[in-house]
Amino acid sequence: MKKILYSALYAFAVLGVSTSCSDYLETSSASTVDGDFVMSSQGNVRLAMNGAYETWRDCAQNKVFGDGLWYAADIPGSDITRHPEAFSNQPGRHWAECMYQNGTYAGQYGLLSYLKEDDIYASLYKVIALANAVINPIESRADYQDLISGKASELSQMYGEAIAMRATAYRELIKNFGDVPYVTKIGQVAEGLMGRDYIYEKCLADLQKVEPVMYPVGSVVVNGEKVTTKNYFSQTYVDGLIGRMALEAGGYQTRRGDLTRTDAEGNTISYDQKGSANNGATYGRRTDWKKFYKLAQTYFKKAFTDNIGSAKFHLTDPRAKEANGRTYDNPYQYFFQQMMEADATYADESIYEYPMQQGGGNDGRPYSFGRPSSGGSSNAYPCKSYGQGRINPAFYYGVFDPADKRRDVSVTVTGSDGKGNEKLIPLVPNSKADGGGLSLSKWDENRQTSPWVKAQRKSGINGPYMRLSEMYLGYAEACAALGDNDEARIYLDLIRNRAFGSEVKARTAEFISKEGSLLNAIIQERGFEFAGEGDRRFTLVRTGLLPEKIKLIKELTLAMINGLKNDGYYTFDNGNTISLKVWTKMVDAKANYGYRLTTQCPEGMEDDPVLYPSWRGQNDAWEEFGCKYSKTTTNVAIKGLFKKLTDDEITAIEADGYAAQNWGSDIVKYEDEYYKYLFYDYDYDKAPIYLWPFTPQILATGGFKNGYGFKNE
């Protein structure tokens, strides 16, 4: 690759603005943007920002929140989630996912094993360059001080959006690469490493500066008119971003040992180390971490009290029970359902979503992390969905409370065959609905108002980059860490009571006791709230809980496997039992229930083999989209999924048409995939090597070397 490529990324002139996303207003722009162009009119500032948004949208979707690094390690690499295929099938992803075999494989990992030269790193710096092309001219205005010290205006809002975009890109760079170059000027080349602590502080200061002169979500002014869409960075988003970055700045991270660590004022930083060094890197947090948690506490609270705007947290499900008896009654699922409505719909709870247009460009999130489908790449019902994110069986069976309404929204045991039928997903290594085991269920093209059946990766489901529940849990975490337990408990209760339907069913005091502290309970609750969404891995890193949570899931997985080997089943503490086999049969759900697509299982009907687990089945009207059914038995009825069946029960259900299917037996058969490669050889002590290496061209252009034990060529 040529060095000129990188110089182009940091120049001010590149704005390849796409018009593929109709959610943006006035997306056409001049092909080049410089300081004079931005300064010439306020309208040109918006044109420049629209181009920057389109670049960020492409980067978010394909690099850090839909596919790319998020796809490779954030989604499958935690105590909750795992990969679907055999470890040896995707070594470029899986070595990074398992932290390079406790760091011992870092020196053998090829620098281009997964990353390409013109890839994630370059894309994020292109976003930064385009943000700088707006920021620099505005900061050179004669009225700049008046702009940032007055009331919110359209120009100050756009300035704030650019600052937020730059900070967002730096957050993603730090999260994935650690210490990186710090570029703030038009034309500046990304060279020389800057310590992440310095970058965090600079970004946090910038965000606090612009926050007062921005508009809350749902009231951003664009070209003189207030817009209600949530595809612009708002004051509410900036509050949340300050909270996010402050928790990360004050949290645990693995830092290479060959850089001088200073804060934004040039003062040397000291750290509390956790565990032992690994490949010259140590794992720890700043000794002054509390000041960052106080900052997070302040701005999370501002977001949902002063600047909540149009965001709304639903405590109850607004959908009515249908005449045929289909029951919703799950406000948590309602958030995801809103995302599967028409293109113009934004979920009430969202603070910011990057927009995707149905039938438009690559929509990787529902393809890679939606409910799996074995359909073809085109004209299928639904089309192929790969299913990169899978759930650890021990977590699903032994950790996720069966009474938690989030469980079946998050995890499914069935997928689609692509011909309008439901199918049990085998626990053998594979992809689509042909294997890989327990899968994510939050995005399911069966649930779209108008599914796109012409081609895969075109569903048009937006990316929910920030939502209210994260703010509530982030605020609760900051409060608990700082000793304000009463305030923290209010917001933990808010999340749990919604998830369980009542305070009595939530049993929060019992949950806190089990986790050992209120703070630990809040972190674990965040795992349930965002299960399978790629939040868990870095949350465990920054909170210092990574070693103990990995140890727990490894031990629980081994106990499950040994129980299956020795007894043919294993019963977890919560009462769930996994057995070597389950029994299934296909049924005509539409004739028997009046619908194919199931929702929340009504209380007391958990023995119904079609309605429980909840939130599965198939689209009620695939025929309207071209599906030609050859049979009416479209849904899977399942017996023995959570309890060991007696011989008499097995005889009875087999007489009723049920057939045995391999289940826990495949976990035993593929024990290495489920246990050995789950954080392969991690010793719970050495600094976790969770970061990605720089590629050769980045090293050559930037004038620095890799750390963490990675090679340099």
C-alpha cells in the first residue's frame, strides 16, 4: 500500500458524500471542503457535517459497531458470548477474541491476519479529519468566544456535533488500539503515539465546552428547522459520551510500558496495578480515578434529568394484547421492535442511531448479529443471516434468570430455514441456522414490518449507538463506586423492575447479595441489559472484573460438561437443566394459535412447547412477500429444553410425534470449542491483551512500533 493513501486521509479535501441514506437532510455537497468553504456560509457547515456523518455512518456500520473489530472480538469475546464456527476456521478473529492465548500468541499473530491496511484505523482517522475540517474554521472565527459562551444556536450545535464526532472516533481508537496519534488540525498527519489518558482528558474538556450550546435529542435545529430524528449528535448524546469516556478514563485498561504517561497538563500519572505484567504491559487504573467517575455521575444525570429531550424509557409495554390472544407485555423488547419498523422510525429509548436505509448499502448488524437464517443470499424468507454472535450455553442456562423478560429477547434456540419455517439451531460448530448454537434474537427480520426479501444485508435496521438504559446503569455504577448507594439503587431498581415486571419478581436485594456488592450487581445487570450487543467485553476490562468473570464462566462451563458426560444432564442453581437430547416436532402454529410469530409467553403457560421460550416462530405473512408454502407446519415445538424428561415422558411425547435431537451431547462432542478455546489459557492474573496490533503501513507512516508483544513487520 502507498503512503500517499494516509496523507490523503488527513487532508481537508476529501468528502465523498453519499446520498444513499435518505435519513439525512441535504446530503449533497461540494466534492471538496476546506476552511474557506466552511467559513463561507452556515449552510456550507451543515453540508460539510452531512458528509462527515456519512463517513462516520459507513465507519460505524462496517468497522466498529456493525462489522469489523466489533464483529471479530467485541461481540464473541466475553463471558456471555462466543463464536459459532470452529476455532481453526477463523484464526484471524479467534486469536484476538481469546486475548492471544494469554498473550503468548501475540508475537506469532500476523499483523494482517484480520486487519487490512486501508481499514478500521484509517477510517476512524478519516472521520477525525472531516470533523477537524469543521472544527478548525469555526475556532478561527472572530466571534468564537461569543459562540461558545452564549445560548445554543444552529452554528454552535454544528460545532458541538463535530467535537462529538471527533471524540467518538478517538474513543473507538483507544478502545481498540490503546495509545494512538492525536490529530486536531487540518492536514495534520497521524504520527507519533500519544498516551490515551492525555487524549481522554482533551476530548472530555472539548465535550464539556460545547455541551451547553447544543440542543437536546429530538430538537436539533437543521437548516433553520427543528428535526425530531435521532441521527444527529445532540446535547443529550454529548452528556452520555462524557459519561462513557469518563468511566473509561477512570477505569482499568492494559497499557504498554514504553510510553511516558502524562495528563493533559503534562503531569505524570500514577496507576494502581491489578495482576502481573504481560509482554511489557500492565493492567491498572489511575490512582485519581474518582474524579472521572464524579464527572460521569454529573453528566449522566444531566442527560436524563435536564436534557432528556424526546428520549423515553418505557416501564410498561404500550402494545395491546391482540384478539387472537397474542401477548406482548415486554417493554424491553419494544425497544428492539421499534428499530424493526419503517425506515423513518427511531426507537423512543435511543439517544443516537446511525441510520440505515432498507434496500441500501451493507447492513451488517442484523446480518451478523440477528436471529440466524439458512436462507439464500436473495429471495428468501428471510435471507441468509450469518449469526456471528452466539451465547455461551452456561450463561444462558445457569446465569440468565428464567424470570427475566430480557432472556428470550436476547437469546434464541431456533432460527429460520429461509423458506418461512422455524428450525432448531444445532450446537455443532457452523454458521447461519445450521449450527453454532444459542444465538442472538434482538434483531429478527421475521419481525420487520416489511421485510426485505430481495437480498441479504439490506434490512435497513439502524445501529443503536446510545440509549437511555446505558445512561441509567452508567450513572448507577458511578454512584455506587463513589459510595452513594441509595442513589445507585434507584436506577438499578428501575432497570431490573422493568426486566422482571415487578419489584417482587426482581428480587434485587438477593441479586446484590449474590454478586457480593451493589457495584458488582450493577455491572452484572449491564450484562443482562446488553447481552449479545458487544458491550460486555470492554465493560469487564474497564471495571477490572474481567479475570473473575472469565473464571466463573469457565468453571460453570466445565461443571456443565462434566455433568453431561457423567449423568447425561446438568442442573444449574437456578433450576434449569440441560440434557444430552431435546425433543422437537413441527406444528401448525397459525391454525392452533392464530399466528406464527410468538411474543411474550403468558404467565402460567411456560409448559407450552411452542410459546416457551418466547419471541421466536416465523413471520405471520411470508406468503404476502412471495413465499410459497408446501406445508403448514412452520413452527418448532420443543420438549426437554430446561428439564430432564423421565422415560415415561419420553415414551409419551415420541408417541405424539416428537423426535429426539442432539443437544448437550454436541457440547460434549465439541468440548474444546466450548471450553478450551473460551479465553484459551487465560490465567486470571496477567494483563489481558485485548487490543489489536497496528499494521505495517500504519507503523511506517506513524513512525512508532507495536507494543503488547506484537511483531512489527
